[in-house]
Amino acid sequence: MKIFIDTAKISEIKEAISWGIVDGVTTNPSLIRKAVESEARDMQLEDYISEILKVAGPDKPVSLEVMSVKAEDMIREAEILYDKFNGIANNVVIKIPINTYVGYYEGLKTIKALSEEGIPVNCTLIMTPEQALLAAKAGARYVSPFAGRIDDYLRTVKLGLKAGVDFQKGDYYPWDGKGVDDNGIRSGSDLVEKTVMILENYDYDTEVIASSIRNARQVREVAMIGVHIATIPFKVLESMLLHPKTEEGIKRFSEDAEKAGYREIFS
């Protein structure tokens, strides 16, 4: 499974790349705004985006998102983003929503047009496997089912729970659900599993990016499914490394090594 980091903070991108585990980067306008405000208030937005692309390098795709909602406007913005930034490291991918509030077909029209131009597309805000199927047929390089948001939807709309009161954003939601479903989808991991299954049934070249990942157990589940890619926030990546018995073990080993005089070997 490839791992993308879901952030626009250059410090987080650099740190995670230094671990040797990052295969790409996903951003959105909200993440970029927060990153600039926290890390680079003195930088122009275009310069900051350029730096993200340079840090990622030519072997790591970076998703940049459009902001309009009509097909003709999204196509124009995608072409501008691609022309302006892809020359930096040849790693730009354009994020396009599967549909918008002005029309159900705007996303598909945009994906088709961009794929015909050779501009790679990451189709975002996928909430059903059938949306992913249509995006793949239209030519999307990637489709991004939003696991965490589906879990939130099931908890709030189907179970009547309140976010921030009955559950926190990072709380785990069971793969097999809690007795409710969204038109047959029992959880975010179930959404990812069904999306992967359908696209692999027909040998699409489109890769599935498990997105809106909220916790380490969710990463485990989408990896068990065999998803092509998971895009993971920095804090979740950190949490994947942690277990109290690991920390306890290394402390014990270090203490025993000192008592055994093991340090003399390194003198």
C-alpha cells in the first residue's frame, strides 16, 4: 500500500519523507490556508505551493484542488494550476469533486475533459462506490472515498449522535458498522472495500485513495482490504508508531544493556 500524507504543512511533509514512508501528498485549499497561516505568513501563496512541490519531488504526486463548481470553470482552473505548477517537479495532480451543488454532472464533465488533455485527476468527495465507478470510467487517475466522513454520517444521521459530545472526530467506528447503513454501506472502511472490489472487477487503471482517515485502526483496515493508497494526516501517522509495550520494551532493553556493559562495544 502506498502512503500519501494529507497535509499542506511543509514541516510535516519534510519530516514524514525523512522516515522513508511517503509516496505522495494530498492538499486542499483549507489545508493550504492553515499551513500558510501557521508556517509561512511572509510567503506568497504561489511560492508556498511551489515549495510543497519541490519538497515532494518528481516521484511523489501532489494533489491540488480547484475552487469553482461549474465544469467550464473547473477545467480552466485545473489548466491554470497544471500549467503554472507542474513544471516545477512534474508531480501535479488536480483534485476534482465527483459532483457539485450546481449540477450533478459537472465533476464527470471536468474529469473527462482533463483526462483527454493528459492532466491527471484525483476525484474527491467520493461517498459511494458507484460514484467511484463513474469517475473511473470518465478517466480519473485516482478516486478518493471519504471513510471518516461516512463514519460521521452514520453516527450523526443514522444513529442520532452528536459530534463532539457523543463521539470525537478521531474515534474509531467499527468496520462492520453498528446495525445501520447508508444504502448498504456499513462504515467508511466498508465504503473503501466495496470501491476497491468494483474497480478491480473491471481492471480499471484508476487507483483508490482511502481518504478522510481518522485513526490508526482505520489505516489497518484499509490496508487489509488491499487499497492502493491511503492518505493519512501527520498525527495519525505518528499514532501508528505507538504502543505502550514497545516503549516499555526498549526501556527494559536499554537498562539491561547498560548493566551488561554493552556500551563498551561502541567506545
